[in-house]
Amino acid sequence: MKTGKVIGTIWATRKEEKLAGLKLLVIQPVNLLDDKPIEYPIVAADIIGAGVGEKVIYVGGSSARNAAGGRDIPVDATVVGIVDDQEIEEDRI
């Protein structure tokens, strides 16, 4: 699992049938310790109702497909949680 911030939404009128009903979000992957952006933004399926500005937990690969509804769903990332708060003991890192 990874963390990211929702920075946008994508609407696609025409898309693969298996994506019907899935909300698509633009996620900026962030560093778990300081929330600074890492990597490039990605598109992720949203199965929990996250919104722009929220910090989220997302999964990739086969975990993303399974979370979105099955191995035949063509997604690379799926949002599986909204972060309410976090506590990290930095001296252990």
C-alpha cells in the first residue's frame, strides 16, 4: 500500500465496459513521513468515495484489480482508504 493526495477527478464518457461505474481520481503519490510529492501523478479507481484534497491509501497491480471488483478489471491503482490521521515514531526510521 502507498499514500497519496487526491488532486483531481477524471471523467471519461467512453471507456472500457469493465470500468463502468468506477469513479476515477488523479492521485499524487506522497512521502509517508512529510507528505511531499514523489513520482508523477497517477489515475486510480475509487471504490470508497474519496474527494479532492484528501490523503488516501491506494494499492497497485493485482491488489488494485481485486479491490476494484476482479482480476479482469483494467486498473493499475485503486483507492482503498482515506487517511484520518497518522502517527510515526521518526526515531525508529
